[in-house]
Amino acid sequence: MKAKKLMLEKAPLIAALQAFAEIPIEQTGIKCGCDIDIRIDSKHIQDCAKKLLEHEFYVSFITAVHVNPACEVIYQFGHFETSCRIMIRVSAGPDKSLPSIAGIYQGADWHEREAHDFFGITFTDHPHLKPLILTREEHDFKPLLKPDERLKSCADIFHPAQAADK
């Protein structure tokens, strides 16, 4: 007897996530390693994370990219029973701050602390935002921030349809 392949019904999920998206959600297929690419305003990240948790997604990773005009935080979520992957991008804004999802996904704690160490991004309401890798004496050292003259725009880094500065 063959095992039944589980399929994630994407239409209701995309409809739910579209409420948070800045532009229409792009279903990328295989070209960039995720099925759905979405850019949202930072005020929606917690609601979006809750919606993904309801649909049984887990946090695969959280990282950041230093671009002009502000750091872009990248969240990738995977699904427990299917191969669906969702990439969510959020601008940290000029103050390099956005809400934490560590209260929704326990695994986000470490990733957010790492982004704080390397990029200086503050995750508000994080339960334990202290240095993870760098020492307290190195709190002003942000090793992954680039000099302004070396920054690229979001359009240079990401798919132009999803660029923040478009």
C-alpha cells in the first residue's frame, strides 16, 4: 500500500497572509527555495506568525540583510508535513526595531538574539534579548553592518517585484 502524499491547501493560507502583505503575494515555486515570498510591514509580523503556527508551520531560520534604506529581516518558515516553505521579509526601519515572535515560536529566541548581535536589530518584547555570541563589552560592535557606501538597495538584492524601495 502506497503512502498518501500530504498536500497543503495553499489557497486559504495565501488568502489569510495576503491581508498582511504590502504587495500581492508571489508564489515563487522552486526558483528561490521557497514556495511563497511575502513582504509585510513590521506591525503585522506577530499576527502573520500566529497564522502560520495555526497552519502548522515552524521557524526554519531568521536572519537579516543590511541594505539601503534599512536592514531587512528575513524569516523562513517550513511546514511539518509538506515541503512548503514561506519566506517573509520585514524592514527593520530606520530605528532597527520590530516586534519579537519569540513569544509565538520559542525557536525564534536564538535567531533574534543573533540578529541583534550582528546587525543591532532590536526585537521589542523579546523575553531575553541579551548578547548571544558577542560579549557585553562588544555591544557597539555589529560585524555584519556595512559602510553606507557599500550598501545595495533591496531591488539589487531581492526580486524586483518584492523590493521594499520599489
